Amino acid sequence: MPVWLLYSFYTTFFLAAAIAVFFFTFTRGALMLRGLMGGSENQTVHVYPLYSNMRLIQLVDFQPIISAILLFQYNRLVMIITSGLSAMNLSGKKVLITSCAFGNVIPKVVESCEDAGASKVLIIDIIQNELKNARRKLARSDDKLEYLEQNATAVRLADGSVAANVIFFLLHELPHHLKGEALREALRVLEPGGKLFLAEFHRPAPWILCALSWTYFKVFEPLGLALWDTHDPCTQFEAIGGVSCERHIVFFGNFQVIIATKK
Ligand SMILES: C[S@@+](CC[C@H](N)C(=O)[O-])C[C@H]1O[C@@H](n2cnc3c(N)ncnc32)[C@H](O)[C@@H]1O
């Protein structure tokens, strides 16, 4: 084997391993350490340092990295949400974004809501630094935008107060008992006829992708696997009732966008 090929192989391998160790350290590894140190009753105990430390947030929040993490399906997933929002009449209505996310999903969602006539876009997150980062990405002062430090499982908004609610890859990170709470709250704040747009992981169809995905979840995000079966969002919506569920499957079933309409 030529030496240059050997060096390329080693460099790629060590780079991939370093990235994996970095992500593990500041996500599941940190939560395991917290657990070993006795944990805490704090409502942010399940949140990765990757979402609370400003330096880490700014280091990782880079579109190509985020697109790669979502297997380059990021734009497709965001487009399903923004097309759905654009098709709504949001004139004079409020829209909620429940929890911040890396990449350009928040600016894109805000743009679609404003184009569809929304009077206000409320952005909530349990971590103040995430809200600051969202404000930085929106890069403008806009009295239509409101940033609120709130918990998705106990939202301080009135019943039926928003026409649409967007949740982008939050559910798989929540402890199981909080997944249902977050979905219940997401529906409670929706007005009748309002829509919840929920992007998440889904069980892929091809066995090879299923095996790779299962391994990823087991190592990095074990709370996410339940979305494949016991905590499937559509099944949970059925149990809650009063909502119809439309599921869009993306990339061999590896991702989903659920559009839940409140009856
Ligand atoms: C929505 S997930 C996004 C994950 C995904 N990897 C991404 O960025 O594309 C992470 C966000 O959820 C927030 N978060 C976690 N638990 C929350 C909760 N209970 N209520 C509100 N926000 C929460 C975190 O602070 C973080 O901003």
C-alpha cells in the first residue's frame, strides 16, 4: 500500500475518533459523570454541556457540521416545516419555537412565519445561552421576536395561545417521563386547528442503516431509541387524543417530520 494512502487512512481514522470523543465527552459522557456525582434535582440536569456552555455552542453551531450530523438531510427536514408554515394563514397570530437548535432552522422558521403574516414568534429554551445564540443568529432587533427562558415540559403560556409550534430534535434528548409531558404541553398551547411541527429520528427501513443508527443511539443518545417503539410520537398523540397526525418520512425512514393538527 502506498505510504500516502496509509497516512490518509490514519489521519481520517484519528480525526473521526477525535470528533466522536469530543461529542461523547460533552453530551452523554458529561451526563454519566453528573449521574455518578449524585445528579441533581435541577430541571436542566438532562441538558448536555454542549447546549449550555457558550464556547461549545459557538464551536459546534456551524451549518456543515450540523448538516453532517443529520446525514445531510437538514435542509429537507427544515423545508418540510417551512412549507407547512407557509401554507398556513398566520395573519396576526403567534407562533412558538419550543427549544433552540443548531444550524439555520430558527432563522428559516422565523422568516416563513413572518412571510405568512405572524404577529409574533416566541422562542423558548431552558438554557439562557441558547436563547442568546438564537438572537445572535437572527442578527436583528425585531419586536416580533420574543425570547423566553422556559421549560418545554411546563410552558408558561395560555391554552390555545399559538397557531403553530415547532419542535426540532428535542424529544429524543428528553428522559422518557418528560417526552409525554413535552408533547402534552406542545398541544395544550395550540389553538384549535393549530399545527405542531415535530422533527425527529425514526426507525430506518434498511437493516444496515437500522444497525448503524441503533449503535449510534446506544453509544451517544440512548434516550432516543424509544422513539422507534415505546415512545413513538404519533402513538403518544393518539393516547393524548384530540389531534390528527401526518408523518413525513425522510432518508430511508431515518428521520421524520410529524405534522400534528389539533382538532
Ligand atoms: C432541540 S435540541 C436540538 C438538538 C439537535 N442536535 C440540534 O441542535 O439540531 C437542544 C435544545 O433543547 C434545549 N432543551 C433541552 N431540554 C429542554 C427543555 N426541557 N425545555 C426547553 N428546552 C430544552 C437545549 O437547551 C437545547 O437548546
